[in-house]
Amino acid sequence: MPALFRSLTKLHCSARPPVSPRALWRRSASTKQPTELDLASRHPIQIKLREYQEECIQAVLAHLARGHKRLGVSLATGSGKTVIFTQLVDRVKAPAREATQTLILAHRRELVEQAARHCALAYPTKSIEIEMGRTHASGAADITVASVRSIASGDRMSKFYPERFKLVLVDEAHHIVASSYMETLKHFGLLEPSATSPALVGVSATLSRFDGLRLGAAIDHIVYHKDYVDMIGERWLSDVIFTTVQSKADISKVSKSNSGDFMQSELSSAVNTNETNDIAVRAWLSRAHGRKSTIVFCVDLAHVSGLTMTFRKHGIDARFVTGNTHNKTRAELLDAFKSGEFPVLLNCGVFTEGTDIPNIDCVLLARPTRSRNLLVQMIGRGMRLHPGKENCHIIDMVASLETGVVTIPTLFGLDPSELVKEAGVEQLKELKQKNDLEVADVRPPTSTGTDTGRVPSSTITFTDYDSVYDLIDDTSGERHIRGISQLAWVHVAEDRYVLSSQDGEYLTIEKTGVAQPAYQIRYNARVSSGLVLEKEWRPYSRTREVARADTFSDAVHAADTFAAETFPRYIIGRGQAWRKVAATSGQLAFLNKLKEVDGKLRPEQLTKGKAADMITKVKFGARGRLAKLQAQQRRTQKEQSASARLARLRAREEVHVGPLTV
């Protein structure tokens, strides 16, 4: 609604009283601007809420009634989060008579404009203002929709009086612990809320942080969750089919950025090649050529350019939008794409959030990522319902897998190397259940060696360890965690990892055995002898929990964040120079005691870092672990032998047409 937006963005400056949409519309009409909706002659639009939307609102209201102030809502892309926003404006009670105002925070222009539009339609009698860029709100409107970057700059926040606000709403709330948000929450008394503080409700489709930072600094309770799998099953979102394609891109040497994802420039160099781009386009031609509206996610401008040219070389009308595209040109391209004038739209970082293009029926993921949140955001672009749209085809260009990359299979708990072809959500869930049953048939309670993939039910592959030295020399257990982390984590037991400092302090990641959260991060600190009575002194404090996480990757990111703030980087960093020099004489002497064959170790055979990791494994129970592994291996082989004998006996009872065997 261009006229409405042009009007809304004219709401400004603290010297003027807040302007209602009714008065605003009269101003718009007097300047002869084209109109799409005469707000002055309309009543508030009556919206029939979906069942889960009403459930969500009731969950929020119930927690507010119990005195909770900082709430989170997790809803899939396409679920109507903005509808829930606007409903809460009127349904949340004021903590005091003068607290009647609402603030809506977002971090992108599109989200600010979208929220303002919905509020204007839902509340034509309320005053609505925008605080963004050169547009300044008065601070006195019934509803203020603000860009968090703008409201937190300079003294722009000072005109908003916290005691006048009953509600602060945050869109894409997984960003809420960023500094600009935290500064805003502090201003409104929401870092340490009181009975008179406004309510805070944060909504996101990916209510977690990839860098492991806790959202608990800003949100106390997640009161409602409904993910895309549930909503697809209930037909609130479009059905989805998935295809994974091996792209041949080698990203094993791409480093990580501060956010934990791949370094963009290095990732682009690895992915933006003629071969990889050609594979992506040929995969699209093979699997999705009949699709009407495909959105493609690229790494950066160079990748957008290279992949666009490759589409065009194959005769496909492909166009692109980037952060540098002028607003008018972007709007024209989106209108043309929505009307079906061309089939392929490429972008880099533009349409991951706050994008409403329901006609998208294919998503091509041409950029690898380590972030589950980003992956979910990208595939969410194609999940909105649209007339005539049967489903959305997600094509995931899978790169090398030993780098912590997140793929479509990993979202469903499958091995990241699992390649699927036009599989629906239910098929992927069934495949996960089938794999779990197969693994349960053959896997002993404790892992006995390197995982070589899915194993036939009749065989098991073991890694044999002849001594404690052979066990601690095996680095296969570190491959997964070191694909995610740049720190020197050591695998010391099944589902248990240790990160040590030189003075004996250490951090652990361990699977809890409980369904959720599945992983626990604990810290064991050294205690000064002067802090306690001498007869009670112990060298270490009681181990304390610092975080929990639902997934292994989230646990690693959380542990890495804590470690970076606790331990010196030169001690725990895996790439530090000291780890690459020869092992010390003391390290060699310790390890040679464990080495039973093949002579003694020499300095040139072992680095200092590798030796340190091996000694850590010994300190954390390698001897006992070896004994358990060997005992488990003997039991499993005995059981397997018995099963084989039973199978032979049963085979003798079968009658086959053909020659008899002796």
C-alpha cells in the first residue's frame, strides 16, 4: 500500500502532536496522492485468528497475568507473527493508568514498514508514528514503530517516557541481545523489570543464537512454540519437498567469522566457481524447471553476479536484488516477480527476514551455512500458502561436510551426508526413524570406534586399540567438534568433550541423557588456597553448570563463547603456534610409559599440541575407557556370532526351487 506508507513516513517530529491515520489520510488526499484505502471511512479490520494464533495470544496473556514481564514466542515463518503483534496491542492490560503506549522494535526497514501497515489497518483511530532514519516520532503516539538502530542513536530515545508504555514488542527477537536492543530495553526498565515496567514480547521463527549467547539476558520465558514441521502437517503452511545435491565445492579451508558462520569473502571464493555454479543451474533445470517462482540465496555480490550469468547462459530469465539495489528498482522487481513475469530471483542477504512473497514455489540454497537459524530462515521464504501452489521445492546445494555445515538432512536429525531426492517432510521423518532403528540394531551402548556411516544390520566395524596409547592417539572423535569449533576440544568419552587450560581449569560438554535440553556445559575452576580454611582446601571448586543446549552445535557455540571470556586465547586456540612445535621431553616421557610397542617416541614424531591432547585424554579416564571398549567389543562379537548361528539354522528350514547346496 504505497500511499499509506508514504503517509506513514511523513509522521514526524516531536514538535507536532501525534497524527492519527484519520487526519493523516485527509492530508494525503489534499496533496492528491493516489490512494488504496480510505482509512477515514473504515472501521478496524476484523481479523479471524487461526487457532494457534489465539492459543499463542492466550499463552502470552496468561504469563503476564502471573507477573512475568519478558516473554518469547517461537513461530515459523508465514505463521502471521505480525497479526499476533497487532492483536496484543489492545489485549495487553496497562500496568498503570497512564501506561497506554506501545513500542514495536525491528531491525530492518521492511519489518518496520510491515508492522506500521498492519497497525494502521487494525487501529485506524490510534495515532501511529515511525522512528527510522530521517523520520522522527514525537514519542507520544499510541503506537510507535521504530528501527532499533535509529531509536538507539544519539538522544533519540530520550523523548520516550518508559512509564507511559505498557508494551514493547520485538520482531525477529533472536537479535534481542545485540547492544542496541539491550540499550533500548535498559531505557524502558526491562533489564531488571518491576511491577510497573512495560511487558516485553519477542517473536521469532528462530528463537536461538548461533553464537551461543543466551537470550535469557533479555527474555525470561518462551511461552509458545510452533515450528514449521507442525504447521505444514496442520496445513497452515505450504507443503515442502526437499532435494539435496552434492555441489563439489570445497569449503574445508574456509575460516569462521566472529558470528560463527563462514567468512563471507572466503566462502564466496570457494563457492563462486564456474563448475559449482553450473552444477547449481543444471540441478535446478533437472528438478525445478517447471517452477514458476524460484528464489536463490547466494553468498555475496560476486556470487550473485556469477550465478545470474550462469542462469542466463542456459536461457533462463534470472534477475537479482542486493543491498545496493535502489528501493524503487527493488519494488519494481518484486512486483514483476510476484506477477510471474520472470522465474528466478537471486539475492544475497536481502530476503532472509521480513519478506512476504507467498508465490515462491522453489528455494535454491546456493550458499552453505553453519547456522541452523539462517537455513531455517531461507527455506521459510517458500512456505507461505498461495492460490494454485501445491508445494515448495527446496534444493540444497550441499558442500563438503567436515566443516560444521548445516544441511536440510541435519534439520531432521539425519546425517549431513544423507542425499535426498524430492522427499517430503513425512518421508524425511520416516527416514530418520528407519535410520534410528538400523543403528539401534547394530550399535553397542558405547561407541567402539570411528563411525563409518550407516552400517548393514549384519556387520559392525570396530576400531581395535591394542593399548591406551593407541586409544589416545586416535583423533577421529575430535573430527566433528573441530569442524564446528576453532578451539582445542578433546574427545574423552562417548558424548563428552573437554577443553583444558594450562593451570588445570577445564570446561566440559556432555550429553545429559535427558530428552531436552540434551547437552550440558560445565566449568571447573581452580581455587586459591587463601580463600578457604587450610584443612578444607581443595585445588578445584565444585563444578558448576554454565549453559544447557538442545543441539550439539548450539552447545559448542555456547561453550566457545564462555571459554573465550574465561581462558586466554593462546592456551585454548587450536591454531596457536605453540601447538605446532615439537613435544617437550616431559610430555614424551609421560606418553612413552603408555607405549607398549614400536619403540619410544621422539620429538620429531609428535607436536606439543597433539601431546597435550593425548595427556588430557589420559587424565580424563582413557585407561578405564579402553577396558570398557574392549569388554563391549567382546560382548558384541559374541552376540553377533550367536545371531549368525541362528540365521544359519533358520536358513536350513527354508525350501528353495533349484539345486540343493551341500
